[in-house]
Amino acid sequence: MASNVEAKIIATIESRARHRPGIERIRSAYEVMVGRLTSLQLLANEVLGEVHRHPGRPEYADLAGDLGALLFGPGSLEVLVPSAVEFGGQLGVVHARVHRETVNIGVLGRTRAGKSTILRGITGQGRNVIPSSTDFPTTAARTRIHHSTDRQEAVISLRTWEAFRDEYLRPLHEGAKLGPVPGTPEEFVARSYPEAVNTDAGPDRQTDAEGKVRAQPFLDKINEAQRSFGDYRGMLLGERRTMTVPLAELRPFVAYPEGGRGDKRLYHAVRDVHIYCPFRQVDRARVALVDLPGANEAGLDIDRHFLSDLNNDVDLLMCVKKPNSDNVHHGNDDFQILQLGQDAGHDVRLADFLVMVVNRDKALAESSFRNAFAEVEKVTRRQGITTLECNAADEASVQDRVLLPVLGHLADRLAGMDAMVIAAMRRRLDEIIGETRTVVGRLDHQVKRWRQTLPDEDDQVRALSYELRNTLGQALFELQGAYADAVRQETPIEQIELAIGTAEEQVRRWTEEGFGRGQHTEWESRAIAGLTVEPFREYERQFNRARQEITRQFQFVDASLHAAVEKLWADVAVVLRTQLSSELVPEGSDALPRLLASIDHLKVPAFKQAAERLASLQRDYGSLFLRVATPIIIKVDLGRWKGRLVGTGPEDPEPVPRSDGRADRSGGRSTRAERASSREERAPDNDDEWWLSYDKPAGGVREQPPRESAQPPPAAERSAPAGNGSYAPGPWSGRPAQEVHNLESMLREVIEETVAELVKDLRRESLSIAQVLAATLWVFADGAGRTPDGEFEYQRICKPYRTKIWPGVFDGTVALMADRIVALDDGGRGLVDSVTALDQALVSSAAG
């Protein structure tokens, strides 16, 4: 190669380095801009969809029209975004071009046009490295041949199973009309493929009538790939993705077996092959040849699979045509190749990017070849395309008539093509920047209008919160009024009244049912036995049992007080929930604590203080039972009543009538004064026998049938009863029956008096507690609704929960729309920033 040609090529390649920093900045800024542009389009579509879901809202009418114009039609995002995304690919081509360290010549031609022969003539390699079409070379792998003065080897890049399936098997299955491609290697190996397409008519035929015969080449390739799968399976599934082999061993990786026979077809696992060897007539210039596929390889689509190679890896396209006796004209296939060159060249002139090489067929007469060459020139001359002729079988012809003219063409035009590509990139970027700014400016104007159209939720919350405060305050004071009315009317608290009545009823029932023994006769039998053996202890046991029963029944009054307080909380929670929603005031006994937890982070001190005071109300006031009932119950004591019976105790109070109106089992009774006088007259000298002095019913002792267990033992076997003294001697016959009657009368009077006093004092205390509850409710209503800053506190409480409190007003749509409009505005501003950054990158790269 002439030294000046080589020097110009080297200088052009080296000059690309100065463009790299600027292109890097431009590409990075452009990717950010396109990302934001795409996001803006997606967000605008979401907003428009939200508008369409609410066609009845008048405030959305402007949004629908504006968004439609922003998204669709001339100058809209619908046009701009796909265009910008597509140009991102072309920007990648420019980026690859300025970073390329070699000048790449793509070689393209129909099968048997002499393309491989020309490549061998340039590189000096044989058929094992660059097979001819007669050797059935595979064009499924991309081959690049690099000029190197110190290397003679091939670096092979391997496919994965997924790439082999999607890039090789899938097109073949589609061409053979075989349905879905196998998903795994195991499925591929196990699948049964026919050897030939079914050309018979009927339901079992494999393909349609139009394409059944043309599917055979695709089916042949699938069968070849399946039969030889064991040879290259490890290459697809292994961890190693590249391998280096000597050129003498390259053939199985780039060509079919010799003569088209045999099943060892390693090329199926090959993605790319980089061959390194010295080129004839090339010294220092970094030149690479890109072997592009034959135009009629079954299962391969040049436009789909290799146009990206032309865009990214090729500086010049050399198209090889070989006229023969059957094809001397420049036909449709030749025009298709020219169109492919035009598409691949993009922003460079086709005359600079493409060179046509006409290969002479030795079997074609000279005159016929000249006619064919003239036909080609007639087409290429109009486009300014250089047309060369050679005899590919003659290496000297290839060197002199192809390689040297092509390298000279590159030396003259490569720098110009680089400049054209960069200039076209800058022009298109300027256009995209301008279009983007127009869209963003329209969006900015529309956002301002939309914000004026949408309701101001803060104003709505303010007005509605004021109304809610008044309504809620009124409801709370109405509830407090109901509690106050109950106090004025001395209406007992329902829960406490029910508990008192229940306890009273249970004690009376216990008394009537033989003091807890189930039947009165059972109690008498037990009592007589006890009085006979240990009279004093029997009295004590009976008093203890009565006291414990009264305690057991009346202790549940505390629970009723708890229920009364909890009812107050529940009544307040219902009022609050009605106004503030169940989101803030949920159902359940812990409604107030959960309300306080929900508003804990809000600045509402008056409302929180009122709610905390209400929630901390003590439910037992120090225990109603211990405070009121216990001082009464402790009077059920044998010592206290013993003193009264022997006349040493205080004057007995007037008898308390039975509240249930039932007749006393003891019959008529004398007055207490009479009983006291009688006690004084009959008081025994021995105080330990005080139980003998208790009043007997006026009607005398009730006669009882004799019980064996109640008969005293013989006198000789009697022992003194337990107590503080000896039991006075006397006749025993019938006496225990009289004593048990006295005991029963005493117990009834004790129980009756104690229960009556309990009922009276507990009811009085119930009215006092009702006053406390009413007062507590007033304090809450006053603190929650009448404080000076209450209006602002309710705004702060309601705003976060506005969609729950006023779902008819704040259904979330306006808030969502407002948020999305803010997001659109932010997206527009972000897009402006990225456009500015891209513009600055363009300016700085031009200055550099």
C-alpha cells in the first residue's frame, strides 16, 4: 500500500480520539434526557387515564383536552418520544465510530458471488480459514478478519443456550412452521423432528400448501443441529465464553463438514469469530474485514440480524456482484443491496460509504461481462458510487483492482464521513432539544392553568373542619345533657342498679334455699347437729357463712362501675366516630387510646389533653365495694349481735321491711323494745349461754319431726359444749330444735338488715357517681370543643384523614390529581434541566 494512503488512514483513526470526551458527555446527557422524557410520557398517560375515569367532574374538562394535545398529534410526546429513543441507537453508532481503533470494511454479496475468494486474496488465507460457498460455510457466525503482523490465530466468542435457541433455532422453527421452539436443551434433544416436510394433503400435513416445500431447508438445518448437539452442547452450557484456536484448526467453527457430510458442526455454538493474520499490501494501517452473510442463507434475515453490524462496525461497505450467463442484469436483489447500504450509511453519502465490486466469471464471455458491467455502472454512476472490476480468482487482481482502490477511497473520504456523521448528530440533537423545549413549555403553561382549575383542598378542609367542630361539640353537649338529666331525676346508673338488684336477689335466694344448703330441712338438720355438739361454734359458722355470701354477691358491684365508665367511653366514642370516622376512632373498648395514638404527632394540645383526661378516668374510684359495701358487711359479726341479744349493745334500729314483699318464715314478731325487755328478764347468769336468750317467735317453736341425728346423746356421754364457759344443765329433750329456730330468726334479721343498708348506701353512691360521670363528660366536651384554638386543631386532625371523614368530598381523586400534576411539573422541570445539560455538552464538545 502506498505510504501516503496508509498515513492518511492512520491519521484519521487517531483523530477520532479528540471527539471521544465530547461524545461521551453528549451520550450520557442524552440518555438522562430520554429517560425523563419517557417518564413524562408515562405519567401524562396515567393522568389522562385518571381523568377519563371521572368524566363527570367539570374541573377535569380542561385537563382532558390539554393532556390529549400534549400526548397525541403533531409535535406531541407520541411523536417525540419514539423519535428520541430511536435516535439513541444512532447516537450509539456515532459513539462506536469515534471509539473504533480500526477501519472496518464490510464485505457483502450473494452466495457464490466470489466474496470469500476476494477475502482470501486480501488475507492470503486458505479455505480452512475462509471457506467458499462450495464448502458450505456457515454464515450464522459473524466473522471479522483483522490485519496483524504478529498474530495468526482466531478468538471465538461462544453462544449461550438461550442465544442459540433464540437467534438460531427460533428462526428455523418459524421457517419450517414447526411451532414453539424447545425451551431447554433436554427438550431439544428429545423432540422428534421429521426428515422431510409432509407434502400430502390431509389433516396431518405439516405445512400449508403455499410454504410446505420451501420449509425443507429450514427443517434440514434443525435436524443437523440436533444430530450434532452432543459435540457443541458443552460449549453452550459451559462457563467459558471465549476460546482461542490456531487458524489451522478453525474450520469446524466456521464451516460445514467437508463435502457437506458428517455431524460435527461446532459452528452452532459460535457467536463471533475474530481472525488475526497479516494482509497483503497492508503495513501499519489498522484494517479489518467484516464478513457479512450471503443473501440467500436459509433461516437468516440480513436486514434483521446484520444491519446492526453495518451500523456499528463498518466504515465502508464493499458489495460483490458476479454476473453469469443466467444473471447479467442489475436486478431487484442488487437494488436491495444498494438500499441496505443506504440504510446502514445513515448520515453519510452512499457514494462515500459504498463501493461496488464486479467479479468476473471466467465462464462468461467478454462481451457479456462488459454489458453486465455497463449495466451496473449505469445504476451506480447516478449515485456517484465507485464501481470496480476484478477477477477474484487472481490474487494480484484482487490486490491491485480491489484492495488498493478501496483503501485509497477510505483514505480520501473517511475523515469526511466522520465529520458528516458528527455534524448530522449535532443537527438532529438540536432538533430534538428544540422539540423537547416546545413540549415542556406547553406543559408548564398547562400546569399553571390546571392548578387554578382544581379545588383548593386546604380551603375545603378549613371550612369543613369548622362545621365539624360545631356539629361534634353540639353532639357532645347533648350527650352530657342526657347524663345531667339522669342526675337531676335521681336516676340510678343502669349498670350499678342492675348489679345491686342482682346481688340482693341472689342473697335472698340463698337465704330462702336453706342458707345455701339447697333445702331448709337440710340446713336445720345440719344446724341441730352443730348446736348439739358445739353450739357456740355453730353460731359463729352460720354468721361467717352469711357474711361471706353477702360479700360474694355484692363484690360484683365494682364490675358494674367499670361497665358504667366504659359505657361513658363508648358513648363518647360513638359521637366522635360519627364525625371523625372509624379510621380515627375505631370500634372496640380501646377506641380512645387508639385515637390518641393516631393524633400523637399532631399539634393539638387542647384536644389531646381533654381526651387523655377522659381516657384516664378511674373505673373503680378506689373500689366501690371496698369503700361503700365493706363497712356494712363487716357488721355481720357474731360478737356484735351477741351484745345486742343480751341487752348490752346499742339500741336496735327500727326493722327494715323486706323489699321483695315476701312473708317472713318466722311468723308474727314482737317489737324490738318488747324483745329487749324480755331479754333482760330472761338473761342468763352465764354470758356464755347468750344464745339461749334470743327471742322466740310468738307462735312458739315450730314442731319438727324427730330426727335421729338431732337427738342428744345419753347424759352420761355428754360433754360440755365449746365456748367460754360451761353449758348450763337443763332438760335436753327438744331444746336443739328451739335453738335452731332462734338461730334462723337471728340470721334472717342479720341478712335482711345488712342487705337493706347495702342497697340504700350503694344507690346513694350510684347517684354520686352519676354526677361524676356527667361532670367528666362536660369537662371533655368543653376542652375538646371550646378552646380558642379548637378550630385550627380540628383542621390539623382532619386533614390527614379527610378522605375518610368526608369521602364524598375528598374521595382521593382531587388529591391524587393534584399530586400527579405536581409530579408532571417536577418531571417537566427535570426534563428542562437535562435538556440544558445536553445543550451544554453539545457546546463544550464543539469548542473542544
